[in-house]
Amino acid sequence: MKGLLIFVIACSLILSSCGSETAKDSDRLVIMASSFPSYDAARAIAGDRAELTMLVPPGSDTHSFDPSVLDAMKIENCDLFIYTGGESDAWLAGLSGNAKASFRLIDHVPVILYETETGIIEAEEEHDHQHERVADEHVWTSLTNEIAIISSLCDELCRLDPGSSDYYKANAADYISSLEELRAGFQAVVDSAERREIVVADRFPLLYFASEFGLDWYAAFPGCASQSEPSARTVSALIDKVKEDEIPVVFHMELSNTLLSSVIASETGAEVRQFNSCHMITKRDFDAGLTYVDAMRSNLRNLEEALN
């Protein structure tokens, strides 16, 4: 971790000298969310009853974000710090403990372990393994998980601010209703589809989503892989899969390089579409108020095209 020792020492000095000077300017809860999934969940429930900020700026890479001393101060002084947990949040381990209260998304849903791999990730096909099993942190990509997260987070907000419990519960109920409608929409698309396989020419942060709806998947890298260039074998295998199964759509993830998906599309005649994992969104979408539900509705339309 970059400059960890210096960072921790600096945080200790500054927080001990001036941390208490940062005070709330209202009776609203002060909530800090590490990234978009946490932010959007809190926004849906807390509405205007909270001062809500997102630690990692929109459009940024959550895996390489380097928090400042000021960020550490904000975490210590917030009423609730919400973060995902998992490997890409490891840099938060020493900071989350300073918050008055914290909430980890992965603590409230069943977690899938997966093996990191050096080559193409395929459903039920041979590939090379590194034999390292890690927890997939993209738990919110499952609609069922997102419903569970919203329910648990609502309970936490009610605990912290019992005077607004009815407000939080009403918001959570409305949001869960929207999520259940979305889940039913995805299930209907899958149930009536011509195929049940998707190709993602990118990292694959959709294990929970694919598992929820019984989809086979073929992808270039694991969800949080450090690779940026696919091997020739990976590219060839993906092209062959699209041709053999006449797959009409090749996906790429949000905020990613689309070169690989474009190459596969040009070789196969497939269309290129984006699947938004909601790990992070662009600043433009953030400023426009894009929500998890908005992004998933777009995914629903693209998935219907990909499966037919």
C-alpha cells in the first residue's frame, strides 16, 4: 500500500489535533460511502435526511484510489461509513475502524469464492488456474443481494436515527419494490430467451448476477483482475465461442477499454453493448442522478438483445 506508514502517522497526528473540530451543521446523519453501490443504497433509503458523500470520485478506479488525510478525517467524523469489503477495499481496513459506525455490504449476503485465473474464464471448460480463492466482492450485481443489503442498511439507519425510522422504512419499501420488479423482468427475459450464455470481452464482475439467473458466461479476465491485455489464446477462444454459438452481442463493462469487444465484433459480426456492473459510474451520469435501478434497466434491455 502506497506510503502506508507515513499515511497512518499523518492521520494519527491530524485526527488527534483537529478531528473534533469537524462538526455536523445539522441534525441529519452524516454518511460517507466508499463507492457508488454503497452511495446509491444509502441515497435510496436516507433521501434528504442525511448528508451523504462518496469517497471515491465518480469516474475513478476504485482499485487504485489513494485516500488522503482529509478523507481519513471525514471517515472518522461521519456517523456511518458504508463500504463493500473485499480485496479491492483492503486499503480501507485501517480507516473503517475509525468511523463511529460502519457497514460492509459483503457482511449481509452470501459470498461467492472464485479462483483467480491467468487465461480465459469459461463456463465448464478447461483453463489454467493459479489456485488462489478469493471472495468476489461484487455482491450488489445480484438483485436478490441488493434487496437484502437495502433491508439491512435500513435497519442500521433506523438504529442510528430512530426518529426517522418511518421515513427510512417507507423509502426502503419503495426501493425494494422497484428491485423486485427488476428481478422479475430479468427472470422473464431469461426464461423466454433463445440462449443462456453471455460473452464479456472484459473483466467479469457478474458472478452473482449470472448465478442468480442461471447464465453461462465466457470472459477475458476475473472480476478484479490486474491484467489489461488479453492473451492471443483468450482472444481466439472468445471469437470461436461467438462464432460457434452465433452469439449476437459482446459485452464490455462500464469505464473500460472497448478495444477487445470491438475486435471480437469485427471478426464475428456481433454487436457491442455495455453491461453496467454499477461498481462506478461516470461523472456525467453521477451529476445527472443515475441510480442503480436506472443502470440495471439499461442492462435488462441489452441482455434481452444478447440472449435472442
